[in-house]
Amino acid sequence: MSERVPPFIVAIPARFGSTRLPGKPLRLIDGVPMVVRVAHRALQAGATDVVVATDDERIVQALDGQGVRVCMTRADHASGSDRLAEVVAHYGWPDDAIVVNLQGDEPFAPAAGIREVARALAEDDAPMATLATPIESAHELFDPNAVKLVRAANGRALYFSRSPLPWARDAFAIDRDRLPADVPFLRHIGIYAYRAGFLHRYTSLSRTPLEHAESLEQLRVMEHGFPIAVRLTPEPFPPGIDTEADLIRAEQWLASQG
């Protein structure tokens, strides 16, 4: 039986300026600009519409003829979510439209994962959804760059943190080099689906203490009382690209896929 996927839009924020990797959306991976690869992933996932939200004409030119729309947005947005809210307003998408926020530095995001986050939102009345994957090593659990989360029995997020979560008290009192069995350690994958109407609400929410403390924007949503649905990704997400070293690893990963 084929998987049932609701209609969804993919919006890709692609800002030209990047502190760690200047001109990131246009950096080449095996001769193809990164943002073009991301757009192709969105098309492969079966999105009804794919829109790249950018602030730079060079990105517009790179996407010419690629089968996606490009929306020029303001250059002063504080986050990708703010940029997408401008896109929603520009196109007048209905409040119940499902909008998947696919980061512009995820050129190898699996199509199945993009579809799954859209389905997670469609099957829940939460205004926002995201994905997670099991953590397989203690090193990953204790790495503050790997965002952890815990979720309730109904599949909604309870908390996101850079700290180890949950804390297996008795097991870690003895050994912190191995993960105890039967503890649901999960790493967050930074792909989101929103109902279009909520994007307007989200960008008007004030920043919150936990968001400041953890430097995690999704905590703003939870601190203001809105639930986030969480599903496990059906396929692994290769790491995103933030640095020159990541770019080299991406070329190597692509070559290894034959």
C-alpha cells in the first residue's frame, strides 16, 4: 500500500549571507549549487508547490528553470521562520495549508522525511510538527550541538535541550560511556511543518527565557503554550552544511552513494 501524504508546500529559506560559509546557498556540490539540490529534494518529495525565500538576486538566477518559485524577501529577517511568514503573506496561502520549512543547507534531506513531517502535522491538531531520530551513542547524547528531545505518549514534544535528555539517573551514576537499554533517547532533526496561519502567530510571539538559555527557537512555541507534534524520521538525514569542512564531507558522501 502506498503511503498517504496530505497536500503540502515546501518553503526553503535561503539567505546569501552566512558568517561561517559565505554565499552558502550557491556553493557547489559536485557542480550543482546547494540551493538547487535542496529544491530538487523538495520536488522529489511530491510537494504541491516549492518556494525558495531569498534576499539575493544571485540565488534567483541560480534557480531559473529549476521548476520552483522564488520569492524575494526582506534582508533583515531575524530567522528563517520570519522569512517564511513573509512568503505566506505574499502568496496568501490559506491558514490550514501545511508548509514544510526545509532548510537551505540540507541538500540531501530524504524525500520520505519531508513527507513524514507533513503527515505528522496533518494527523495532529498541533500547529507545528518536527522529526526526531534515535540516539545511538553516549558521545552524541552528551554533545551540546546535538539537540535532544523527549516526547509524550501522544507523540507531542515535552522538551528540547542541548543537555542529555532524559537523564538515566541510576545507569549514569555507574557509567556514562554507554547508553542504557530501553531509554528513549532522541535527537531532534531540524525540519518543521507549520499550518500557514500559525506562522503569522509564531513570528509575533515574544522571545522566552528557555529559548534564550538553550538557544533553541522551538522552545518559544512551547513556552507560549503551543504543542509540537514529533514523529520519527523514516530515513536518516545526512548532516546539514555549515562550514567548509561540511562541504568537503558532503562531496565525499555524494561520491560514496555511487
